[in-house]
Amino acid sequence: MNPLVTVIIPCRNAEKWLALSIISVLEQGFEDFDIIIVDDGSTDGSVEIIESFMEQDSRIQLIILSEHSGPAIARNIAIKIAKGRYIAFLDADDIWFPTKLEQQISFMRLNNYPLCFSAYEKINEDGDCIGKVGVPDKVSRQELLKTCVIGCLTVVYDKKYFGQVAMPIIKRRQDYGLWLELLKHVEFAYGLNKPLAQYRVHDESLSSSKLKASKYTWILFREVEKLSLLQCIYYFSHYAVRGILRSKFPRIAVTLGILRTIE
């Protein structure tokens, strides 16, 4: 029988933290899942680490790309062959808490929600918690265009409801593009405001550069979402101002409802 959940992990030279990420999935209290790891042309020992876990657990499948293609293509290859009804994402340097899948799948099935995300912690290279990111109870597509409150490592979506929806092929913000696409087909994505994962902040992490993230947010709005110039200016202005408030003036952001604290 097919697993209920397929976990998708793109990997690119992640030998430093990869084992911790895989272990965090294998130690889930919820066990009805398989894992597709797509190695995106790694030149370090990542493949050997994955293969060692495959010898211990048959739920792990490895796909090796001969050359570096980017996380969007890596994830899309896995999405295309995923057998699980629910698709969950984890990057090779991030970590899930042991009850992550159990809580989200129960939350989704109880309420018939096809798209779910959660709060998460930020950790440094040594694994120390350096902050927590709260999330709203729900978010619409229009609100998400103003600021992306959905962390990729926390998302679970119902493939039976949406079908196999691919990420846009852009270098960054491709996950943001997928959430916007999914929200064209459902009114809200629903959030669990409790940390169920840990996002690792380091020099190599794709979102470590705010300037580059801003550049690709504009590209996403203009070239992928095909928003008019006025719409792009409107939503990008919200994105920029809200980002400044969230990072520099968190108390004001909380007061305005832009930033959610952890309950």
C-alpha cells in the first residue's frame, strides 16, 4: 500500500547537517510515510550518508541528479513521483520535532484542511535556538502576496485535493510560488501556531540574503504570477515594509498583527 505521506528532501552538499535532518523524520511518532531525497549534484559525502540510511530503512528513496539543477527542479522531480496522499517538505539542513507529522496530519484530517503550515524555531549552525516564528490561524492568497508567512519546512498539502502541483522554476522563492499557486484553488492555508520544526540559519542558507530574496520576490510577482506593474508595486511595498517591521520593530509588528507571537 502507498504511504499516507511523502516527505521530500532536496539535498546539495549538506553532509554537515543531513544526518540530523533524516533522523528527525525517521523519529516521527507518525510512521506512515516514505522519504524521497533528491541529491542535486552534491560533490561532498551527502550521497554516502543517504545510502547508509537507506540500508537501515526501506522507506527512503534516493534520486541522484548528474548536475546541479536547483531546488525547484529537485523538488518537482520528487513531487511528480510521490506516492503519498500528503506531501511534506524538509530541507537537508533543517529539523522536524518528533510530533510534527502526527499533529499536522491530525489537524488537517479533523478539519478537512488541504493546506497546512506551522510555527517554527530558528537555530544557528550549532543548533541553538535564536528565535521563534509564529504564524496566523489562516492566510489567504491576497494576504500571502503581502508577506510570506509560510515556512517551507512546515508545509503539508493534500495531493488528492490539489493534484501534483509543481514549483515555478526560479532560483529562489520557488516555494512561495507554490503556496500562491495552491491558494488559487482553496480559500485559506491554515496555520498551527506551535513550533513543529527548526530552520537552520547559516551562511549557505538560501534565504540568508534579504536583498536576493527581495529580488526574486519581485521576479515571482512579475514573471510567474504575471501581476501588473501597479499590482507588483502594491504587493512588493507591503512585502518590504512588513519585512522591516518584523525584523527591526517586532513589537509594532505584533501590535499591527503582522507578526504573531508563539502561544
